[in-house]
Amino acid sequence: MNWRLKIAAKVALSRLGLPYDRWRELGLFRLGRMDRPDYAMRTFDLHIRRAFPDGRLDGKTVLEIGPGDSLASAVAARAHGATETLLVDAGAYARRDVDLYHAMALALAERGQAPPDLSDALTLDEVLSRCSARYLTAGVDAFATLPDRSVDLIWSHSVLEHIPLKQLPLLMAEMRRVLKPDGRMSHNIDFQDHLSHGLNSLRFSEAVWESPTMRNAGFYTNRVRARTLHEMIRQAGFDLIVEDFGRWPELPLARRDLDPAFRDLTDDELSICTSHLLARPS
């Protein structure tokens, strides 16, 4: 579907007031793919092994930002030895169907891991209890409930681009506050628009893009470009141990079609479509 039609359709749908669960059932909105055990295990392993190459989390507290449709990473973290898992999101979006978490535990066991016994868990709350996990759904504000220097690993996958622009500085500060001095932070970030995987979001002025109409329609990204976001993380008190960038071979949008606020960005900055970083407190 053309990006203009996607905007029009999603804005119209967002005004119907249906709960997110209903949109997910209809296949119109999804918050990630972590409700698929194979994908969840690959994604979890990617971040865990960046931070701790032996893949073990014994005695550690793990915090995932933006688990979306699934809390399956709590099962994986427990199987890898984590003492506690914190799952922070902007709402209670996760599927409550325990069969999903039974399947995750079975898949981990088949790989030689030792997941918690969920065979008789009947509710999501029971699953979380057996994983020593907490689901915090107040978004960035949820960090205020966490003690200083209490987390060993913070990770996210295609999430930081969705943090509202005005909340980014607070999130950076809170991640720095709760991470232990020897802790690690791993993020994969997607800088493509969430309309047609290009740069169409950069066509709009900040006043239009940050309006409630656009921000609440299910395709919002904060539009902060890669090098700027990485620098924000440095300025918040982190050293970047690893930073890699994925690029389009050529710009997917003519510079003349960009909003004036973005036209002076270099081709190098505009061409970055994804990044990953591993960081530690300075």
C-alpha cells in the first residue's frame, strides 16, 4: 500500500477506539514478532551474547525495553540463569495466552537450556512469577520504581526509534541511573519509516509529525537520526564499545522532498537505515 494511503488508513482506524488486542487479532497492528519462539530465541541470543559472550546470565538482572506482543524473553532469561527480568513497556500489550510461553519453554528445552517448569501455569501472572519477572507498563515513568545501579543488562530490539521525542532524554538518563557500573546495554534500532521502509516520515514538519493525530496512529517514530541518537547515548554517560550501521545503497527519497529541517543532513547520515550498539557506563 502507498505510504500516503497507509497514513490515512491508520489515522482513521486509530480513531475507532478499539483496544490493541482487537487490532492484533485483525492483523492490522503488531508490536514486534517476539510471540514466535524461534524469532524470540534468536533475538534474545543476539543481545545476550553481545553483552556476555558465554551466553550466561547467572545472578544477573535483565531489563528489556519494549517487549511488545510477548514476554517470552522472561522465559529465555530465566533459562540462561537470570535472577530477575524486568519488562518495560508503554502499555499492557503482551499476549496473555499461556500456550505461547509453554511453547517458548519447550523450544528452549529442546535446545538444551533449562527453562522454568511452566507446564501447569494457567495465567500470565503465574508464568512471570516462575520466571522471577516483572511487567512494568508505565513506559519511561516505570524506571522511577527501580533502584540505582540495580540492572546488569538493558536491551531493546527495534524500540528506541518509537520512544516519543520528548521522552528520549529522560530514558537515556534513567538507563544510565539503573545500570550497574559493570553493566552492559545492547540496542538494535530501525531508522526506516514504518510506512514503506524509506524516509517518508522526514517529509513532515515537527509540528505535524509530533501532533497527537500522527503520534497515536501506530506508525510513529521519533525521527532522530542514527549518529545523533548514538551521540545522545554518549552524552548520557555511556561508552560505546561497538557501533555498527546498516545503509541503503542510495537514498530512498530525493532531498527536495524532505522537510527543511532535514535537508542539511549529510548523505551519510540520511543513508543509515539501521544500527546496533553495545555500551557500558562511562
